[in-house]
Amino acid sequence: MKNLTSIIAIAFVALFATSCNVEKSEKYQALLAERDSLQSVAMAASGGYDQALNTINEIENALENVRAAENIIMLENQEGNTNNAVSEIIAIQQTLQENRNKIAQLEKQLADQGANSKALNQTINRLKKQIEEKDTYINSLKDELQLSKEQIAELNSQVDNLNQNIDDLNTNIDNLNTQNAEQQATISQQDAAINTVWYCVATNKVLVEKGLVTKGGLFSSSEVSGQGIDKTQLVQADKRSLNNIPLNTKKATIITKHPESSYQLVEGEDGALTLEITDTNAFWSISNYLIVSIK
């Protein structure tokens, strides 16, 4: 720009150094034409320089937006929003490529115009370097994001496996609970069966009619029927809770065999007897049946 102005000034000095009659000469006219041509070149160069500055400003603004987007990517990555982070990276890469194209066009434009500014070239080189640095950094973020996605996928797989293991354990626990419940039911049934006893308190006549005892003779007492005892004719009870049986009579005879030390007949205030079992295990050790004849 300064070179063009100097050339024009020198031309004018040379022009006015000659005689006024020379103004109409061919040399004078040639200098005028050269001046006009140099002014046109200067104006074109000035317009190209302004356009270059505008392009540079656009590129620097774009790089500033890229810096802001980098912070967004880091935040998205930390919060696990990998899909959003990937979208931001793609947008940044597109922006960097667009600005590479702008720089290439600017360099071509300046070369076509024959412009050669050291400061302008330094600015262009600085922008090119910044774009390359941003591109390298964005690629590293992309690799890091990919690694994070793979780690997340691995963690999700591990969580799925753990959940499956938990489901399997819960199924096993349910099966064990079912088995335990069945075993407890079996044990309860077996326990109830072991501790189940039967008894009947009735007159001798009723006992004979029920087939529980035989009819005694003049010199013999009634005995338990040898045909077997029909349990439907007796009262079923749990010996663990059967501690006493009211006989509601003043005279009673125990037909079945039980250790005498394991029970006692207690007379109440009204004279009625109650059979009290003092030793449960001993009382039922001989038989699980109790038949009492009352009068």
C-alpha cells in the first residue's frame, strides 16, 4: 500500500519538474495513465485487505465458539450424556473444516491479488496453527469419549450380570423357602403324629358297645379289646398340652396300661375326679390310648 503511494508521488514530482508545455506531450499522457492505473490497484488492494480482515475476524469468532463448546463437551462427558457430547464433537469438527476452507480461500485470494503482508501472513499462520491444535484436542476428546462409552457399556454389562445373579439368587432363595416350608410342614405333621394320643371316658357299658373293651366276668375286669381300637370312637388330643382330663364321676378305673407314678386321680370339692398327668412322657410311654371306665 505504501509502495503504491510512493510510486504515485514520484510520478507527480517528475511531472511537475518539466515545463508546462510538456503537459500536452505523449510522455505526460502516459504518466497520467500510469497514475490512474496505480490508484486502481491501490484501491483494489485496500478492498482485498479489508475482506481479509473480515474473514480473519470470522475465523477468530468461530474458534472462540469452539472453546466454549469444548467446555460443554467436558461437562456432558462428566454427567454421562455421551450422545450430546458426540453431537457437539461432530459440530466442532465441521466448524474447524469450514474455517480451514476459509483460510485456503483467503490465501488464494491474496496470492491472486499479489498482496504480500508479513503481518497478515503471520495472522493466517497463527489461525492455521490454532485450528490444527483444536483438531488434535477434539480428536483426543473423541477418543476419551469413546473410551468412556466403552467403560460405561462394560459397567452396564457388569450390572446386568449382577442383576441376573441377584435374580438367580432370589429364585434359589424362593426355592429354598418353598422346600423349607414343605419340610416344616412335614416336620409339623410328623411331630403332630408323634404327639397325637386318643382317649375315651365312658361307662363300661358304652365302652363295650363301642368295641373298645371286652365285657368282664364275675372274677375278671374289663380289658382293652383285642380286635384293635377304632380311633373314631375316641377323642384325639396332643399329649404335650393334655395335662388333665375331668372325669365327672366319683369312681373311675383306668383300663389301659400307664405307669402309676405318671398320673394321679384328684378329687375335687364336689367329689368328682380329675385325671392329672404328672409325667407326660412316662404316662404315654406304653400306649397312645387312654380308656377310662367310670360309674
